[in-house]
Amino acid sequence: MRNLKRVLSLALASVMLLGMMVVGASAADKTYADLTDSEKISNKEAVSLLVDLGIIEGKTDGSYDPSATVDRATMAKLITMMLMGDVDQASFQGTKTDLTDIDSSWAEGYIKFCYSNGIITGDGKGHFFPTEPVTVVQAAKMLLVAVGYDAADRGYVGDNWSVNIMRDAQSATEWSRTESADGKTVSYSTGSVRSLTKGISVKASDSLTRDNAAQMIFNTLFVTNKKPVYAFDMGKQYISSYSDVSSLAATTYNGLYQVKGVLESVDPSDKTAVISGKPEKLSAETGDIGSTVAYYRDVNGLVSSAAVATTADVLATSTDGTAFANLVTKGKSGYIGYSMDESVSVYVNGDKKDTVTTLDALKNALKTAYDVIGTTIEFLDADSNGKYDVVKVTEYTLSTITKTTAEKSDGTEATVSIKGVSKAIDESLVVGDFASLSKDDVVLYAKIGDMYYVYEPETVTGTMTRYNTSKHTMLIDGTTYTAAGIKNATSMTDAQAFTGNDESVFYLDANGYVVAVDGVEGETNYAIIDAIAYVPGSGAKPEGYFEALLVFTDGTSETVNVDKLGGKSIKGTTGTSEGSYDAVNGSTVNASAAKNNALDGIYTYSVNSDGNYELTQVNAVDKANIVKGTATIAGVATANNDTIYVYKTLNSSSKSVFTVYTGYQNAPTSKGANTLIAAATKGGYAKVVFVDATGAGSSVGDKSSNMIVFLANEGVEYIGSTKYYCYKASLNGDVDTYMSKSDLELAKSDYNVLMTIDVDNDKYISNPGAATGANYYPVVASADASAGALKTKGDIHSGDEKLTNATLTFDGSEDVYVIGGKDVVEGDAADIVAGTFLWVKTVDETTAAGKVAMKTVYVLNPDDDTPTPAPQTVKANGTALSADKATEVKAAAGETIAIEVSAKSANTYTSVSFDGAGKTNSDGAYVVDKDDVGKTVIVTVVTSEAGKGITSTSYTISVVAELSEAE
């Protein structure tokens, strides 16, 4: 009896204490924003709030581990923390209980607190089983008692205990908060049903995960609490009913309430989010821009550390490519079943595109650009009125990793480069498993705000046996998949263009759609007609026919009979007549025309039952240069690693030789040759390229591809009695000591300069030469690299075209080497700044007026040991300037001052800038302003020179008004 009285008194004390408790929002040592695996959490709103309140903690490794199971001891702790705040469990260890299996538990005090308040009871035999998983129904019982229900009265023990618990858990009601229009008063009342299991799909007997435990406790904070109303019958007390009392959020948690709005922008650098026009000091995912997000405040201000998306406000989602106009038009197939609000904001990958007020304007805002299988279109209801007021589009692109860099000792972040992205991406800007990314990985990425959402697609290996072109469905080893139409920057075949029937690798996006295929296409036979002739009929066979010398894509050739070109017969009629067919125009012409036109194309072929060939011409392009290692061809097609190149050249006996190369990395450079490109797929990838380099002015083969930067002379070394000359150098980007059989007699100016070099089979170097011999051209950056482009000063050659002051484009696929005194390291084109000297080799002909893409760049980054350019003579309107004193130059307002700089070297580049009241005209001269007269103008001349550093010299000009004769 004494022990029972002690338990009852402790329980009463605890209940009284709970009524007075107010838990501060500052209880959490670590916030939701600190969790390292938040992307794995399903119930983000619940976890974010509970972690910020300190009710739930992350793991010691910084993760939350949402899928881990909660045991009964942990549930006791969570309920104690919910009711009492961050209290030390030792405070309750002296409490006596009937439980015999908790003395060694880490949660002994928490368990005793819950036991004393009737929240837990054990099995009636002294056992609590603290290490066993807590089930949904067990957790629900604990939470119901915590908010005021009496377990015995509500039938939580005995027969049907599970049914009774889930009945009450699923019929709990919201303690609804109402704020006045002026925000000065707040009132509460019992609202609609808010089940303790709202937001999760579980069975009563399921073990509770950390993710779902957070959701159940989160729901409990906002439900109406209950207070038993007692009555007496024949002197016996019983509970006659329950009165409604304030929720834990309203009392214990200082009037805690939810704020919702549309996330408009995120600044990760200072953790600021703009939500429905209001900036808040909150972190948020840029991927949620355009979504409805929630965060929490109390009477003292902001509680949350993060704003998280609320899935409850997503009315509909489309990923199957249904036409947008159908999605939003009632009566159309695919209609989502919801109407638009008074105004609708449209977001595409985090960018707000438009705000519209009519359905026609909404249709016009998106049109058909996003009617693509695999593109996600979400319709969101930000104000919970059952109508969508936000349309959010998210597009991913399939691409490959071109480069990764590790974190440097100076703290410089690790980076990853993705084909199609103009600069390397810092690790802090990547959302996804950054550590798993490696060069050549296939990834799906979306740039949303400043962040890149990156993940590796799943793959399925199998054989496609059926493809439905209208439904875009693929049957792969008996399983049906949907073929997506998203952007594909890889060399693999677009899913919707694949026709193969051999075993292949199919890449799947997060929807399970096939986005690309790495495999064997359905077989199409290609050939080139090297010669064609009419053979007259005679005797019993008066009908003539055509013979053609076909060259096949394996380099072999064969003379065959041709029955048809383009599906029409080209057989002769009778005798020696030369009935013929024009393969290009489809008309009947003379035999010589047939011969000429037949030589102008690549053909697909089939062989009929007579053994004769039927040929159909495919696409052709004339005079397109090929650049080894460059995928683009004349801007009209793109090759990949499967593209077949057939080169026709002449041997020493002037006989035709056909050589086959597979993949653009292996096909040699050609110039001035007749080039034919065949069968580009939907993705633009060429199947066959034929290069006829037998004509005048055509050539095949690259100039020297071995590039060297000499860094230091390391003396001589004897191997046996043979003397070798040693040089520290970067050969094709690899820094090492290289040997020459002869003294290269390098001058001081030959170091830190890009050159060509010959390398023999034994790796000995010889014959250094100018970089221009390998199509590298020296230029200087005239502005900082920005948005995938670099403006330059100087002359380069792109194909046969000379470009002056070209703009170079880059996307992360180019090779960049930085020359820095005694070393050469890999760099990033995005880091090039104005005034930097560099040697550049471009990948192809110009992509736009004055623009050309980089292939390889060597950047001069001088150090203290790098020599500087020699001083130059600088004149202003013919008057020599001095850096030591001001120089008078006569000029009136409106007149110009022209600067002349005498270069000391052919590889010297200068830029001139002025600091005065006037402006610079299109010729680079300074136009004097009236405020300059009688004052000074500062002229700054920046000089860059191959192999040397950068100098900047300032000159002072005193502008003197030129006197008239009258004066």
C-alpha cells in the first residue's frame, strides 16, 4: 500500500508539473538544417519541427536515419521530451515501479516517468521489454494517455484493446488556431479530425520507424487534449465524459503555429528564404522553389530552422507527357480534375516564368515545351482552397561526369564537372551523393536556383522485343517500361529512338522511365558508291543494267548489280539505251547524270531474292572538316563512340584506299575533303561518316599532337656511356623529367611557353616547335570568364577560318592546364581572369558569329619567378608618356586622345583603360570631357606576353586646352 501511494503521489506531482510546463524553442542543440540525410526523410515537416524543438535528436554521425526502428525505451524518452522538454532522465531514476527489466536500461528514468503517469504499464508481470520495437498501436496508446485519455476507461486494456486505441487515435481532433485580420488576437477551438496517424500509411501491428514516430508525435502536438470529467454513482467515482483543453502546441510550446507560403527564392550563403514575398532567416531546398513550404513560429518569434515542402498541398502531378493543355482543360483526356485559382504562378526549375490570371494565359505560358514524358508538372494549392495557384515544372537532363577534383589542402572545395554545364560545380552546390560520383558516370541532373540536384539512374539489362511508338512503351524481357523524352547529353541512344533487339543496358529515371539505351540498334546496312556504270544488254538479254562498286562500313568493297535506287528501278530498256535514275531528284535522266549523282551520297542497302542490290540515299553534307577528338561535325551533326568513319585516300600508286575508324576520338582530322554524314538519329548522332580526301586541297591527319611546356633544365644524365639531356616539363599535361638525345639549346624565353615536340618510340623528345604548328594560338583574356564564355584579344584559327578577338565558349568538357612557374596542373576555364595569357586549341568551326568552343587550353599563371614583359613605349597623340611624372597633352572637350603601344614581341598583348570624366569610343580612343580640361586623366596599360607574367603600368596625362590665335 505504501508503494502504491508513492506512485500515485508522484503521478499527481507530474501531472501538476505538466500543467505548468512551458518548453522553450531553444532546446535543440542541433537543428534540422544540420541533418546530413534530410533528403531521405519522408515526413520532413514533422522531423524538422521536432528536431528544432529538441524532442528528437539526430544520430551522433549527423544523420537522422529515418528508416531505423524505434524501440520501446526510445519511445518513452520521446514522450517524456514532448511533455517535459530536455530533461535529464536521472531526475526520475528514484521512482519506484513494478517493472523488473529496466534497471540496466539507458532510458530507465524516462520509462519510470511514463510509468508513473500511466502512459505505459508493462505486461502486468513486471516486464516492459525496453529493447523491443514499439508498434504503431503501442505508440498510439502512449500518446493518447499523454494528452489526457484514461487507459482503463477507454478500453486500452483487456479485450479489443488494439481496436479501441486505434479508434481514438484516428478520431482525435485538431485544436484549431484562428488569428484576427489585424494579427492582434488569437483564439482556439476544437476543429476537424486530425488522426495521430495522419500522413503515414501503416498498420497497427507495424513496427514504428523514426520517420513515422516523428509524424505521430508531430500530430499529437496539435490535437485537442482531454480532461476527464468525474461523476459518482453509489459513492463510486467514474469518468462520465471528457472536456476539451488546449493542445500542447498552444500551451506547453508557447502558442506554436504553422506558417505556409510559396517558396520564391533561396540564398544558401546566409540561410535566407523568401516565402510569399517575405524574407525569413530559414534554410530551404532550392528544389522546393515554387512549392508550398511550411515553417513554425511561437509567441516569441521564429522556431524553425528550415522551411520544408508540404506534400499535402500537391493536388496533382503529371510525368507521363500528357499535353499541358489537356491537363488543365475540363473534358479533355488527362484533365487533373482541379480548376485554377484567381492567379497562378508558373515555375520552371526554380525560375518564376510568369503569373497568369486566365486559363488561356496559363496554356500560353507553358505551351507544348513541357509535354515530355519524364518532365514533372505539379499543381499546388498554396492557400488550401482546393484550387491550384502554383504550377511547378521540373526537368532533368541525362549527362555524364567529365571530371572530378578532390578537396585541396587550402580548403578549396571538391568539384564535379558535368557535360553541358559550363563550369565545375562545388560540392556544396550538389544535392545528392557527391562522394559516389566519378568520371564517366552517367547521371541525371537538374539545376534549380544555384543548386544542382544530381543522381545516378538505375539500370536494367535486357532485350527489347516490342516498342509501341504511339504509347512510347518498351517490352524488355517481358516487363513493360515507358520511354521518356527528356534531354540527353550522352552518346547513348534516346529511349524513344531506340530500335535494337539485342541485349542492351536501359537507364531509368526516378519515375522508372527509360531515358536512354546503351546497346545495339536494329541493324541497318550502309554503303558508299565509289563507282557506277551502265552495262548494255546484248543477245538474248537486251535489257541493260547498272553495276556499282560499293564500299562497306568495314572497309571492304564489292562490285554488285543494282536494281533500284530510292525504290525505283534503274534498269535499261532495250539494246544499248541507257535508261537511268537520278538518286537525288527521283527523275529519269541520262546515264552520266546517274553516275554523278550516285557518287554524292551514302546509301542504305538490301539484297533482293535475285542477289541484286536496292539502294536508298541518306543525308549528305559537303566539305565538312573533321577534327580528331571532336564530336561535332560542321555544326550539323554530332558523332559518338559508335559512329563509323570511312576515309578514302590515294596510295602512292594513286589507287583508292579505304580506312575505317570507330568513334570520333579515333577518326583523324581532315580538311577540304568531301564529307558525307549519314543517318543521324533523333538525338543527332551520326551513324556513318564518309570522308573523300582524294580531291585537290584535301588532307587527312593532324599536325603534331604532342605538346610540351618546359619548366626547368635538370642537367645531363649518363646511361652507360651515352649522354642524355634532362628537362622538367609537362608533356601533354603530365609533369615529369623527360630526356633528349641532344641539347635542345633552350633560351630563357623558351620556358613556361607552350611548344610542339617530337616523341620517339622510346619516349625521347626532340625538335621543339611553335605551338601554332599544332593549331594552338596565343591570345589574352580581355575579360573574366563568365557564363561559359571567355572574350579574348588576338588571332586564332578555327578550321579554315581566321578569327580576331574571338569569344571562346566552354562547358567543362575541355582540358585546361595551368602553367605556374615550376609546375603545370589541371584547371578550370571558369577561373580565367582578364589579362591572362593563354594558348588555345578550338574544337571546330565557329558555333556563332565570333564564337568558337575550346578543346584544350594552356593558361599562364605567373609566380614570383616568372619573368615580366619588357617595358613598352607608350604614346598619347604622339607624345611619349612617362610612368614617373605627368605628361601634358593638348586637347579640347570633344577631341580624342589616342594611345599607341609599341610591342616588343609578336606574342605581346596589351589592353588600355582610362580613368577620367570622358568615355572611350569604338576605336579605343579617349573622348575628352569638359571636366577633364585642366585636370588629369589616368591611363593604365596592362601587358601580357607568352611565357611571362602580367604587368600593369599607370600613366598620368595633364589635359591642357589648346589656345586659339585670339587667345
